Amino acid sequence: MIPDKFLKPYDPTSTEDRIYALWEKSGFFNPDKLPERNKKGEPFSIVLPPPNVTGVLHMGSALMLAIEDIMVRYARMKGKQTLWIPGTDHAAIATQAVVEKDIQRKEDKSRHDLGREEMLRRIGTHVQTTHDIIVSQMRKMGASIDWSREAFTLDDKRNLAVRTAFKKMYDDGLIYRGYRVVNWDPKGQTTISDDEIVYETRKTKLYTFRYSKDIPISISTTRPETKLGDTAIAVNPDDPRYKKYIGEEFDAVFAGEPIHLKVIADASVELEFGTGALGVTPAHSIADWEMAQRHSLPLKQVINEYAKMTVGLDGIKDKKTTEAREAVVDWLKKEGLLEKEEDIEHNISLAERTGGIVEPLPKLQWFVAVNREFKREGVTFTLKQLMTRVVETDQVQFIPDRFRDVYHHWIGSLRDWCISRQIWYGHRIPVWYKNQEIYVGVEAPKGNDWIQDEDTLDTWFSSGLWTFSTLGWPDEKEFNINRKYHPTTILETGSDIIFFWVARMILMSTYLLDEVPFKTVYLHGLVRDGKGRKISKSLGNNIDPLEMIIKYGADAVRMALIVAVGPGNDSKVDEQKIKAYKLFSNKIWNIARFILSATENVKYSAEFSEWSDTDKKHIEVLNDLIKEITSEMDEYKFYLVGEKLYHYVWHEFADKIIEESKSIIDGTDEKVKNSRIQFLFYALRAILRLLHPFMPFVTEEIWREVGKSKSLLMVEEWPRY
RNA sequence: GCGCCCUUAGCUCAGUUGGUAGAGCAACCCAUUUACACUGGGAAGGUCAGGAGUUCGAAUCUCUUAGGGCGCACCA
């Protein structure tokens, strides 16, 4: 008798949690507990890109989990010693910003009202809640991940890894403290790295004016308020208009502020832009600061951390830069110095996490030097060279490979990485100060008077260590046990974090371990709505993966996300597509029902060989498919495999083979009938195994009836051909 | 300014050493208590963005034009 449940449509909700519990109980998520076949197999390892503990999972995370679980389940069925390490990311700025905002809204308090300790306690509570939700969502997706090794980017072990890495880089001269113009986010009250800036094109005005009637050179700027901090006028050395002024010095009182300007020649000045002369503001522009370094110009700060002016006339001093700008323009008009006002479009820099307008400010911060040379075994390297070399020599390969060019292009223009943040949530910088002394160490120095640096590290500093900090590094004993899993086999992640994360992992791993963090990088794109639009709150086009799982099952959601979406491409997902794969789950269910009832009193025989001619052909077609699919799986072409399986199962196997089986089974030719029944067994067993990485729940549930044994489909052998 | 990518059936996309165009969805016609809370059968639909070149042969290689997306840089 076939079970009653097959008489009803496939019901994912009553199945999935039960199946997941079975898998977990089996222990097979942990490579140490896999069957002998796998223990002897080659290692396959992958880390989960740790989701931020800022909120719940979105479709992008669901896509990531689907692809990675396909890779992992396939590897496991191929007999590999398969490890998938889970974790979550503390996402320093992002998380603190979310909690701060929440407290501001509910209690009208700032973090300074609460104090460092209380604020961290509040964040901790928030993080625990979101962490638990995220983890339960990963289970719902069917992720066959080793929960016994779960890590957090801010837990004790990872903190030790961070301190160890920092110390080593400091000793090698690759981490330094420097007074430089950095990207300051006035809204988040912290510095941010170049990569944490997003650009937005806005219309603005370009003003052309003179500092005073006595200065013969006019300049153009979009930010007149910063001109109170100018210390030079720069012109192109070949500009005939200004050659005669080079080296001259002028004094003026600009909007109430005395300024002293030296005319300098710098090749970076374009002759065509504006008047061909520019006011140099070393304290409030990274480009000007670099120019000031070249010409030994003084630096004069006129804007503070709150983006307010610190000098100038009434109506300028203590005002926000935006207000001060208008006041300076009014002053220029009144003095008759303004010559031109034009509308132009230009990019403004926004802090990615807070949306604040980035204000370049001179600050004492910690940096990773990417161009500084260091010695390793007698050979001189820079971090940039290490990062470039491993990709050039194909020690790390990109899928799709065009990202290799993108990666190199980014490295080409890479500047020193500012890693200190003035926020509280994160890894505290392992540096202590006492009077004029400085101590950098893995552990705090002995003695009482040492005060630890107040700042925390960029969240990507700890993320960069992820492939090996999760395997126990720097604890030698633990890392040695896990040594076979590093370099990891593959990294699967979103193409949007190739610089943030992929590049930083390559940096940290090549520097600290002298080996790559992964051999292959598989990049997926953005998940968009059915119309190809970005998912956004304002459009209200968000599709909640959990809601879809409840409605259509995780198998359907997984298939909808991966079919027909090649690596690196954005995917379009709408409810209709998910629904179509729910119907497919049901189709598989009914195929099983038909075969189970047709073969009810017959035993499956693996050695059966008396195939009818038609069945021989069917076997051939199926084997060709298996062969094709297997090589495509090895090439990570899941988007093709999913589609091919769908097509074969539905339109070849169900529509043709099962249809013709009806008359064969009702017929009188026992030999043909027998052959067909054995073939149905054979094909169903193959189909379930082939589909399992893609649709693990429904296939496992059917396998329990078909396999007629207690063995789990998840550790069955991938079909041979 | 530098770099990457895209333009194939109404829609979403495959098409990997160059060999007379494919799938899913949608739309159309017909059938159907069927293993199928639906499904089956059928037919229709494309000068592969435009142009030039290489070739016996180009959706596929080269150049070019147009449109679109993205990244980096600049942002006086």
C-alpha cells in the first residue's frame, strides 16, 4: 500500500521541518560524522558569507543559500568530505546605526546618553534576536550547514584572530597611525573607508570668483564655504595665463577669515576646467590634501566633525556647511567678487550606511598600507602585489571570469585602507597608550596606567580573516586539525562585495598564511523583482522569502531563484515563477505516486539486465543526460542543470515515458512489462538523486518510500552513467 | 576620463573551441475526473540592435555605430 499522503497534493509545510530535523539528527552536516565513503573522499569546504545581524534574511540571502546548498549537497553526494561553515557578521556600523536609530525613536536618547557599556549591552540584545531569526530562516531554506561550527565575526575566537593579525601587520609596518584627510561621516560620527562611500549625481552650482579685488586670479568651486581654509592657488605649470604668478603669495580676508595664499604649479590641474586655476583646501579635500603634501603647504581646518564652520563672519561661523555656503555667496555678491554662477551636475559622496554627506577632514587614524614594502623570506612585497599576483597566476579563479578584470582595475587605484572607526560596536583596536608611549599587542600590557584606543576596527577587517578564523586560526592545535579545509574550495558571494570582502580575504590570507583563501570565487548578482527593478522599500516590491516558503515550499523558492540565472547576472524573481516550481514539486510527487502504485508488488533489482528495446533507448537518453548534467555541475552551471532537469522530468519522463507505460503495464507482454517496471524504478531513483541538490525536501520525502530503507538521500551516491 | 557587461520569439533568458536558432512563462486552438487542487495534445511566434570585415560558412571572431546597465576615478 502506498501511504495516504500520496493521495493528496504535495504539502511542503507538513514535510519540510520534519525532513530538516531528520537531516540534523543524522549528523551528516558535520564532515566528521559523514559515512566512510565521504571520510575517505577529498575535502570540500566553503564558508557561508555571514549575513549581517542587522535584520532578517531577504531574497538575496535566500539565493546565496540556495546556490551554496546545491554546491554542498552535490559535493556530499559525490563522496567528498564536505564542510559548510555558518556564521553571522556583526556589521559594526550598520548594526550600531540600526540600534541607535531605534533607541532615538523610542526613547529619544543618543548613544552618549546611554554610555558605551549600556549601548553595547543594548546592541547585544538586538543582535541575539536577529541572529536567532536568521538562523531559523537558514534552516527553512534547507541549508545543510555544520551548525556545530557556527561562528560570529565578533566572538572571542574571532577577536583573538583580529588582535593577532593586527599585531603582525603592525610589526611588519603594514599598519600605521597617520594624520591624514579621511572620509568623515558627520551623521555616523565616524571615519569610513573609500569603499563605504556611495556616489549620487546631483545638480549644483559652480561659482567663479576672486578671493579679493587685489588677487588677480579667479577660481571656480562648488563649495565656497571651504575656501576659508585655502592655503594655495594651483595652476597648471604650462598655463600661459598664470605662469607669471607662480611662486607669488597673496593675503586677503575672505568672508571674515584672514587667508594666505601661495600660487603653485601642479600638473594635475586641468587647463580647461573653470578658470584653469583652483583654490587648494588641504584640510577638506583628499585630492587637495595630496597636492598639499607634494608642495608642503600648510593645512587649515575650518569645518568640524558636525560639518559646521569654525571660522568666518556672523552667519558663517558655527553654521552648517550648507547654510554657510549661501552666506559666503551672499558675501561674494555684496563685495562684487562673484563673477559667474553656473548649473552643473556633480557627484556627491554619501556614507553608505547612514546616508550622511561625507566631509573630508584631517584626522589621526589607523591605516593598512597597501603600497609599503615588507620582506618575506628575503623577498620584498607589497600587499597590492600579493593581491595581484595570486589572481594573475590563477591561484584564484573568478566565475564569471570577467570579474578578474574588475578586480585588477580596483587594485590599480587602491589607496591605503582606513581601518579605525569611531563607533563602539566592533573589535576594539589592540593598541594602548601611556603618556607618550604606545603599545601594540595581542594582549593588554601589564601595568595600570595604560589606556586602550577608543576606536574599533572596520568590520571588513575581521571579515577578511573569515576563511581561516572559522577554522581555528591562530590556535595552532585547532587550525592544524582543520588544515585540510584551507584554502577553501570555493567562495560563493554577491558580486557587490567583491572589493569589500573578496579582495580583503585575499589580502589577509596571502599575507598571514601565504596561501589563497579559496581557489574559486563564484559571484551571483542582485535579486530584482519580476520587472527587473531593484528591491526597495519605497517601491514596496519586496518579496519575503519566508512568506514564499510558507506558501510554496523551500524547494520551489530555491528553484525559482537559481534556474536561468547565470553567475554574475541579476535575477528576476516574482511570485508566479515560484508558483510554477511549486507545481513542479507536485508533479514529482505524482510521478512518485504513479510509480509506487505501479511497482507495488515488484522488487527493485539493481542487477536487472533484460531490458526491452524501448527501455534501452530510455536508459541511453537518461544516461546521456546524467553525463551532461554532471559535467555542468562540475562547472557550476546550476542555472542550466535546473532547467534541464525540469524539462526532462516533466516533458520527457512524465509526458512521454509514463504515458506510454500505462498501456505497457496494462498489456500482456510480461517481458516488456517487467522491463518497464524496472526502468521506472531505475529512472525514479536517478531523478530523485539528480534533483536532490536543487529540491532537497520533496526528493528526500519521496526517497523514504522509494528507497525502502532508512538511508538518507542526502548521502546517497550521485548517479553514474 | 578608465574599465566591465548587455542588446536573441510579447516577457525572462539559454545558446563555451564558428556549421542551416532553443527553453520557460504569456497568448491561441483542441482535449480532459486524469498519477497531477489541474493536466495532456497541437499550432503559432525571431532578417539573433544597425553597419562593415575575416571565413566555404558568423548569434558566435574583429572593427564600428546606436541604446542600456554597472564599477572605478574625477568631482575646482
